Amino acid sequence: MTYSNTPAQDYVQSDYSNAGRLKINGSAQEQKFMENLVVESIEIYGQDIYYVPRTIVNRDNVFGEDSDGKFESAKAIRAYVNNVEGWEGQGELLTKFGIRIEDKTTFIFSREKFKEKVDDSTVLNVEGRPNEGDLIWFPITRHLFEIKFVEVERPFYQLGKGYVWECQCELFEYSDEEIDTGLAELDAVETAFANAITVGLVAGGTGDFTVGETVTGGSSNVTAEVKSWDSGTRTLIVINRSGTFTVPETITGGSSGASWTTATYNTIDNKNIEYDQNNEFETADNDIIDFSESNPFGTVGSSTDVSI
């Protein structure tokens, strides 16, 4: 006996013309009642979080990822934290690369509320559901999680319908993405961890750059966001560069109108990471290896070139 339930109905008619109706699914009223119970439970026992959708900028179709993703909005919604005893995962691990934090958790959304609070008011890469790769900001602990998997069949079709999205998340590993959601404490993640480089400027410029504005190189057309500006030392620290500034060229502030000429520029000296040593290694390696040698392992000879 075969049953069809597309679109979903309160009852399903069997293939036998003389058979009675079988009440396989709950009625629409029962499903709505269950949905309301789920919404009420999450509103009572859930936590306030922010759902942060990802904007894909440059998709890599080979690896299925986007190295230049942006996060430009944050939607407030209630979610139930599945484990109330603390974070899941392996916690803090001591590896050969240092301490690694592998906190995980599961957030549960009401499908009805997710549609109302998020899906109807923003553009998602896959409409109608939470997306893997999107972020969840948990303001109580100031943790930022990335959705790794969305379980769509748990619990398994109570009364013939799904009522929640179960999002399995891991602590987000920031990799220089732009975060401009308008939520100050969340946007501070970018300011604190983005690759920040120093631009030294020539004396005689005009105006003062403002934090957060976009500056543009006059000849390179490279843009960047101002992280800090010290007029006394003429030091400009920028993040979110679109390329490499040239020296010399005039850098102009988009909103302040400040205009200064570049004097020095170092792309490997990251000012946002206390333990960054790229600049030190680049300087010290000249005393270790003679890069002027064409073959540091010795001469190999040549049948045509008698000079080697």
C-alpha cells in the first residue's frame, strides 16, 4: 500500500478506493499547537543571540569556500542552548602549535521564529534555513560561533512536521573577514584581529584621518580602513587593504578629506598580534642565509659554461 502526502494534508487516502482515511499526520491545528509550544519554550528557556549571515564575495568552486567573506548584518533572535552544563567539544588543547580552543555547542531555533526574525528580513545564501558558514554571536560570554552543520530532522517529524533548526557550531576562527554589522562589540572582533599594517607618512600633510573611514591611494587606487592615526608621529595603521600601497603616493581619507603622502610601508609587520614575528624573521634571515648565492649547496658544473 502506497501513501502520498504531497502537499501535506491532515489525512492520507490509501490506494484502495473502499478503504477509510488513515490519520497518519496530526491535523493542522495539532501541528500549530505543537509549533506554539516550541516557540514558547524557546522564548522562556532560550538565550538572546545574534544571527550573522555570510555574504559570499569570491567563491572557490574547487574547495567550496570563500576566503573573502563579509558579515554585514546581525539579527537578534532567541535560541535554546542544547547543553546547559557548558561548552561541548574538547575545550583547551595543548598542541605543537600552541594552545588550541575547541569549544562547540548546539543552538536550536524555532523554524517559525527564524523565518520571522531572520529569513524574512535578510538575504541568505540558501533561503529558508540557517546556513553552514554563517555566524552566531553569543553576547553573554562574548563568543562567536560558526555553524558547521544544520540538523533538519531532529526531532523526527512529530505529528508529521519539523519545528526546529538544530545548528551544530564550533568556535569561529577569524581569518581576516570583514565584519561590519553595526553591532559594536561584534565589529570589535575585526578591529582586534584583522591584519593591521603601518603606513609612515611624510611631513606636510593636511587634516586628520578618522577611525573607521576608508582611505584611498592616489596612484594605486588601493583602499583600506583606518584602525588608528597618530598625527604626532605621522603613523597610520590600516586594516582590510584591497592591495598594496605604493611609495610615494598620496593617501586621502574618504570622509575626513585628510591628505598625506606615504613614506614607508611594511606589509609583514602585523600590529594586531602581540606575538607576530614575521618582520623579525625577515630581518634576521639575512644573517643566516646568503640569498645572493645562486646555488647555496655548491657548484654543479656545466659542459657549456666554463665559468662554473
